[in-house]
Amino acid sequence: MQTLADIEALRERLGVSQKDLCEKADVHQSTLSRARTLHREPTARIRRKLEAALEAIAAERGIVPVEKIDTEDGQ
């Protein structure tokens, strides 16, 4: 599972706004903002939802994130 920093980095690389990511993940934007402000990791459930949303957005755009390729190769 990725950390919030990993999720944020991928979000920025994909050019997705925090608002759009939260809408796609069905996560309140305040939840993500609060985690960033307090320098705390969101719950595992929230991180899974954010990861799934980013994967869906990437797939819609025909992009395979490098992290996904590394995981599939077993690296």
C-alpha cells in the first residue's frame, strides 16, 4: 500500500486535482486536506480508495503508472 506522499506524487504526475481525486474516490476533500496539514497518514481504507481512484483515472487516460509496472514485474 502506498503512503500519502506516494499517492500525492502520482496525483500530481497525472495532473489530477485534489478535488477530482476525492470525488472519484468518494472521499471528503477535507479528510485528505486534514491528513496533509497534520502530516498524518489517512486510514488504510482511505488510501486504498485513493489508490483505486488514481488507477481508474490512469486507465481512463490509457496510462500505466510506473509503480504498477514494477509491482507486476515483482520488483
